[in-house]
Amino acid sequence: MPRPKGMFNKREKEKQRQKEKQEKREKMEERKANQGKGKSLDDMMAYIDENGNITSVPPDPDKKKVFNLEDIEIGVPRSKEIDDPVKEGKIDYFDSSKGFGFIIQTNGEKIFFHINQATYQVKEGDVVNYTVERGPKGWNAVGVTKKA
């Protein structure tokens, strides 16, 4: 009865293992031969040029910039003070069942507001005054009042 292909006896399995072991040894020797041991420190150094790109050429000392430690900000930059705290806009959208809407500012940007921040019965198309406050998901309008 013939054996199905893919089944091997002990000798064939051992030959396969020896072949794989030999291939692995050859690959290891090839890696060792191509390894760049003995490179000098200058060959391994990388520099950053004035534009922030990594190069192998040292930067020109004439183009060196000096930075103050206090000027470096890590993380979220500090928010700038708002010059005009009271802004004017028009209510573009309002969902009374969910209690939120959007105000279109005079520059065309939309800003979110919640009904709790309004001091009157809100309707779409109303011209309103409001102040802007940073919320967890972005800028929010607070103190929304109808413009007289």
C-alpha cells in the first residue's frame, strides 16, 4: 500500500532538519560577513539641519540658533486671552428635543451651545450675544442672550 505524499519516515525528517539547520547557519554567516562592525563614530553620527531634516553632514555653525529654555512649551500651548469677550452671531441650528444648537459667528465658524447656557427661549435665526469658553470637546458658547 503506497504512502500518501507529505508523510516522512525518521531518516527523511532528520535530513529535513539538517537541511534547515544548514540554511540557518549560512544565513547567520552571511549576516556576520555583511555586518558593519568597526565603523567609526563619525560614520554612525546623524545630525539635524536648520530645517529639522536628518543628515550625515554636521550643521553649519553660522546657522546655529539659540533658544531660551522658558520659550519651549511641551504639551498643550497656553490659551491666549480673548480680546473681545462678548461676540455676536446668529443661531443656525437648534434642536429643542435634545437642547443644543449651533451659532454661526460673524467670521463663518460654527460654535456649539447648550440650552442651559441660554437666558431666553431660543429659536433658529435669532441674533445673539455670547461669550466663548473652552469645553472638553472644543469651544462652547456661554451666556447666550438675545440681541436687542
